[in-house]
Amino acid sequence: MNSKPQCALIIGAGEGTGAAIAGRAAAAGLTVCLMRRNRSRLDEMVLSMRESGSAVHGYCVDVTDEDALTGAIEHIEGQVGSLSLVVYNVSGFIKGEIVDLTAARYREGLDIALGGFLAGRAVARCMLARGQGTIIFTSSTASLRGSAGFAALAGGRHALRSLAQSMARELGPQGIHVAHLVLDGGLDTPALRKAHPDIDQQLEPDSLLSTGAVANACWSLHEQPRSGWTQEQVLRPWKEKW
């Protein structure tokens, strides 16, 4: 019987959605592992969660660094606990008209999908040994359609969605639940409120997508019985046009 702690890994653990997902996992009793590129902000999040009584570990990693990403996941499995829930929440807003886009900017969108592949592969190798686990990729409407001015973003997000579908078909029969969560709408994050302090006066109530709702959706996906797994889910606030 596995006596190791059950862990949740949030890759792309920002102060908004990532923090909400981490808090939901911690409330359920999981040991939380946070991963992001910014060391100072990562340390702040780890300290804040520890002060609230959560068991949490931090990993400063660029998801396109194969060795660093794989090494961090192997460290978690070897020294912290068994990965039960992994949420790939790496964001990126890349806008630009086709004639102005550089190859480097387009590659930024593809790097998000590359990081998803590297993380998904490393995590799957761990979960398959136990025959269970949940892997969730958060994404955006750009994964469903390419809009004018968003070719770079859509390219990467379409690739991430296809990755999630392929992984679900391959790993599902082996006990691993892989889901793609589309977040369609503006997210109510600390960064948004800092940039727009009067946002509540500009919008009707509940017009922004709650990070708490995203966290609850992730946990609901994680708790689903294998007799009824969701592969793709879309969340949007009631006023969002679609």
C-alpha cells in the first residue's frame, strides 16, 4: 500500500488561477508543489501558503527546459510524494497581425505546447506505474478557433488541445484521466484588478471568470469516477459572448 503523501503539482502557478487551484488542492489535504519561472514570486507564494498551514514546495523551472522540468518532477516523486493531480496552467497572451509577427513571437505560442508535452510525458511515466492520476491542461478559446490577430496564440493552443486529446486516448485505458479545460472569458485576477482598479464599475456583477470557479472545476475533474470522465470542458461567465 502506498504510504507516500498525495501531491498536486501546479505548473504555471501564478497569483490568480494557479494560486486558486493550489489552495483548493491544499484544502483537500494534498501536498502542493508550485512551479513557475519567477523565483521571487514563487518564494512569496510558498511562504504565504506555508503560513496558512499548507504543505507546499516550490520549483523555479522554465517549462521548455527539458532537463530541469523532468528533474523537478522526478524530485517530487522521489522526495515529496506521489503525483495525484497535475494542472498545466502556463499562460501567454500573444497578439499580432500576420505581416508583423516574427518567428520568435510565433515560437512563444508553440513553446507553451512544448512545455505541455514535456510535462505530460514526465508525469505520465510516474502515474502509469500506479495506474491512476489526473492531468489537466488549462487553455483558452484560441484552442478552438483562430481569430484575427491571434495566429501565434491559436497555433500553440491548438497544439496543446491536440496533445491533450492524444494523451487522453492513449492514457485513459491505462487509468490516467487527461482533460482539457477551456477558460473562455476575462479572469478575475489580482493583476487585472491592479491594472483596472475601477473594473467593478465598468462591468456587470460576475462578468469576469472567477479563479475559484476554475479551481473547483479542476477539482471536480479530478474527483470524477472513471465511468464518466470529461475530456474537455468549457468555462465562461454568463455575459461572455461566444
